[in-house]
Amino acid sequence: MAVAAEMSSDSQRGLTNEAKESIAERLSSLENLYFPRALHSSAEDPSQRKFIFLDLLSRDVAVFLERYGSQLTAQELQEFDGLKDDYEINWHLDHLRSIKSPTSAELRSRSITVKNRRRAYLSKLVNDGQYFSEDAMREREPYLHHEYVGKFQDPGSRGMARPGERWSETLIRRCEEAFLVSEVRREQQRLGIAERDWVGNERQQQEHMEEEEEEEEENEEDDDDDEEDEHKDIGARKVEHGMKVNEASRSNVSFWILWGVSEAFCHALYKYC
């Protein structure tokens, strides 16, 4: 214990009292710094904060660097160079300097580390989760999904019940579907897309086309009925005309028969009288 205290005392000789005062004074004017829960009440006053910093610099420089090293300037970090013989203090100094003023090799190593982490996380998402599933991507970007995929799909199939799905789950999915459609429509309105091209209008357009086709079919049927009625009228008139002709013919025939009978009767009377 005595040896450790002596080593700590010797290492702290590298930090002058003027440097401690300057660092503690500047840090005490900063807000939103970390303090242990037990010191929250006393850390509200700047003078109390300065006392806390001076106390920690005198007791444990490594802990001070760990907590507040990111708030120190490069010149203030140089004040701790006399303590570099301490492994923990030296590690904190190297780490803080690599963050504040990294070398080209450190920047390259940091970039490689970031890329490797991103690649590992991407592989985890691909293998373990549903992040790149169609439903998940549609929830993240409804409009992009509609532009590249959704508008080529049948919108009615999304509202149908799926095999093994409960009715409550179907209702919840339909509510989610209505929300996504509203998000797509809102984005289409913002971009100034024509209303006829808005999502959800396909069914209305289809119904309108079906109504027009039904009206055309009804009109065609009416025309056919009119033509049939006209043909019937023409046929009826022809039949009526034929009947009149037949009656006239029968009348003529009856007249000539009667005339012939009358003439024969007259000749017979004349002969025998």
C-alpha cells in the first residue's frame, strides 16, 4: 500500500497546481457534465464543481481522464504527459489523442473497423431477421415500394385472409394496409402526381369502366330491342296488308261468282219463259 501511494504521489508530480486550477476552472463553467449520483446536489454550483474536479485530479487522474478527458483541449492534454509512466493514464491519453487528432493510419484503421461492423450487422439482418423482407421494406418506405413493386401487384390480394390467419389478425393487417395506402397517397399529393394515378383509385377506375361497359351493353340491347320491334312492326304491317289484299281478292271472287250465277239464272228464266 505504501509503495502504491508513493508511486501515485510521484506520478502526480507531473501535473502542476496551475494546470489543475486552469482545467478545473474551465470545466466548472460547462453544463451537462457527468457527476456521480451522490454529488448531483453539490454539483449545481460552479464553485462546488471546481472543488470536485480538483479533488478528483488529486486522487485519481485516470478516472478524471475517463470521465472528462473528451472535454479537454489538446494543450490541456499535454499537461498530463508527465504522468505517461502510468499505464492506465497513458492509455487514456493515447485514446483521447487518437480521437481528437487521428493519424492517417488510425483513420484508415477506423474506417476498416466501421465497414467490418456494418458488414457484420448487414449479414446478421439478412440471416437472422425480416429486415429485408418485402413487408418490412414496404413499412419503412411505402411510396418507394409502391413505385417499384406495389403498382404492379393486385391490390385486392393484400386485404384477403391468409391461410391459418385469425380474423382479428386479418382486421389488424387491413388497418395497417389502410395506413400504408394513406402514406403513399400523402406522398403522391406532395409530389404533385395526378389524382387519377393515386394509389387506391385503380378500383374506382375499374368500377367506372365496368359501369360504362354495362351502359354500353344496355344501350346495345335497347338498340337491338328497337330494331326487333321495328322488324315486328314491318312484319305486322306486311301481314295486315296481305290480309287486306286477300280480303279484297276474296271479295272480287265472290262478286264474279255471284255475277255469274245471276247471269245464268237470268238466261234460264228467259229461256223457259
